[in-house]
Amino acid sequence: MRQLRDGFRLRHVQDPTTDLALRNFSTGSDRHAQAVNELIGRQVTGEARHKARVVVMEQDDPLGETLGVAAWRTERLPGTNPSLPDVYIHALGRSEQFCAHLLPDGRSVGHALLAETLIDIARISGRASMPLVWAYVARTNHKGHRLYDSFDFHHRRLRGGKRFTYLPRWVFPVRGDAIRFLPAHPLARC
Ligand SMILES: CC(C)(COP(=O)(O)OP(=O)(O)OC[C@H]1O[C@@H](n2cnc3c(N)ncnc32)[C@H](O)[C@@H]1OP(=O)(O)O)[C@@H](O)C(=O)NCCC(=O)NCCS
């Protein structure tokens, strides 16, 4: 693991179609990374079916190099109470060049990115409780599963072979892919 000297800041992307950080973003080249690249790419080209809130985590120095990108939107987890606005993290990836890097506080970039995304969700939701947050993770995406494991996300296995309407049309779930979700819970107030 390589150690980074600088901390980070989170930036909300006002217009994904003109944001240079998004245009140049890549989280890697394996199948899972490519799916995330594609999802972010569609926000950039404006082809995305769903508008998302996109956040960029960047180094807290004058260059502000992109450490990672996450995108989320309100979307009900199938089978849950429709009156509650669940949140779906539909893309999350740390930048390829920061693979296996630790921040000065000892967290990996991906770990900090998910933590910051959850804080962003809590802040924007503006409620006394955290909404249910969920994500779709392919069976073979071990790094993705490890990340959600470390935040105690629950695991719901998908049967596969069926279209899952909340995914992009070009993603076909297979047996063993999973929904990872963190149930709604009250927020601690200080
Ligand atoms: C999932 C993801 C965000 C995790 O990011 P991350 O926590 O920064 O970890 P990295 O992927 O950079 O980890 C690289 C290596 O460092 C190791 N590592 C991570 N955190 C560590 C820590 N705190 N201490 C020691 N090693 C650590 C990992 O085990 C991994 O080793 P491996 O390649 O041998 O498996 C990242 O892998 C990613 O962006 N993947 C592509 C997109 C994706 O799959 N997104 C999730 C789907 S929703």
C-alpha cells in the first residue's frame, strides 16, 4: 500500500456534462471497473437515464487530483416500504492511479469515498434518520463486497437471469450478484 501525504475534499459536481474530472475519470479496466466507468461516462455524455448526484473526492492540494467518484440517487429498493425515499448508490470507484493507496488517516481511498458518500447522503436527506442505502454488487466483485462488508451493509443475493429494472439496460444480473444495503437508522445527534 502506498501512503498519501495530503488529505482530501469532496466536491459536488454541478454539471456532469462539463466537468473535466469526470471526463478524465477511470477507476480501472476490469469488468467491474468498466461498468462504473460506463455509468459515469453516461452522466458526462448526458445519455444517463437517471440524473444522479455526483460527487468527486479530490486531493486537498492546489492540483486537486481526482481520488474517486461516486453517484447516487433516490430509488426504492424493491420490496421495501414505498413511502420512504431509499438511496441507491449507482456508481462508486476510486481513481485507477490511486489503487492501493492509503490516506493520511490510514483509510483506503475507496473506504473514505464510501464514508463521505454516506455523509453526503445524510446531509442532503436532511432528516433525523439515515435513509436505507443500497447498491448492486456483482458476485465476483470481491473488492466491492469487502468495501460494503466493512460498513456492515447487509447482503441480499439475487436469483439472476431476470432483468432487474433499476440497473442500466446493458447490465445483466447473473446468479450470485447481490444487493448490498444498509437499513434506515436514526442519526446520532451531538
Ligand atoms: C471497490 C473499491 C472502491 C475499493 O477501493 P479501495 O478500498 O481504495 O481499495 P483498492 O481497490 O485500491 O485496493 C487495492 C488493494 O489494497 C488492499 N487494501 C485496501 N485497503 C487496505 C487497508 N486499509 N490496508 C491494507 N490493504 C488494503 C486491498 O485488499 C487491495 O488488494 P488486492 O488488490 O490484492 O485485493 C475499488 O476497488 C474500486 O473503485 N473498484 C472499481 C469499481 C468498483 O468495483 N466499485 C464498487 C462497485 S459498486
